[in-house]
Amino acid sequence: MTTAATLAFSAPDSSRFGLRVFRGTLPVVDARGLFRELIDNAVDLAIVRTAAGQGAPLAQLGRYGLHPLHADTLVYYEVALDRHEPKPLRNAVLDFREAVTGDADALQTLVAGTFADYTSHYHANPILDRDAILAGYAEWAAGYLGGG
């Protein structure tokens, strides 16, 4: 089994952390194939999402001197919107609108406060710079700014 089609170079993460970062999703982990891909691409850091139960195959990377960190668990929630009745807003005087490029400074301030103590999968890795992690969330949020 090959993993080549599922891991891709991450330019934003690589630039942010000064490492060759690849990321992707592996529904099934083939430790040997993953190891070969990491070596062939000179990967410094791989951010890999797997299905629950793939921890044992990932742990097999230890045979090759690699020791994966279980960084977090991603949980999906869903709701049938046609049967869901939303609760009334607690603060009815709020005005919602799409953020535009002119809101960039306010958005950066909001992200700095919102994500300052947020612990994510990046924090599980002790070599990643904490300020760079926060800057990454600011970059992510800015990617959603609309025109204007």
C-alpha cells in the first residue's frame, strides 16, 4: 500500500515553522510505505490524520526510529437542520456581517485574544514555536476575509 497520494507539502506550515512539513489523511496506515514517503520527501514534520484505531500501525514507525505524537482527536458533530430549532440570541443587539479586508487589524486582535490560550495539535510537538502557532491561526483567519 502506498501513502504517496495522501500526503502533500504544506507551504504555509513549512514557512511558518522553518521545516519541511507535509500533511494529509491516511484512512489506513502502512508504516513502511509512510516511512518511505517521509524519507523520499525529506519530511521534517508530518501532520497525519488517521481513522480511530490506526494508532498501532503508526506506532510501528518506531521500528524506523520515528516516534509519532498523538496530538489530538478530531470529533465531528452533525445536526439535522430541518429539525433543529435554534435558541434565541442572548445578545440581540449584535450585528453580523462578513469580514472584509478592511477588518484585517480587528481580526488580528480578535485572533490574538481568542487563540492565546488555545491548545491544538501543534502544541503537542515541543519543537514548534508557540508564537508561530498563534501566527498560523491569524493567517488562517485572514484567509476568510472577503473583498471590500
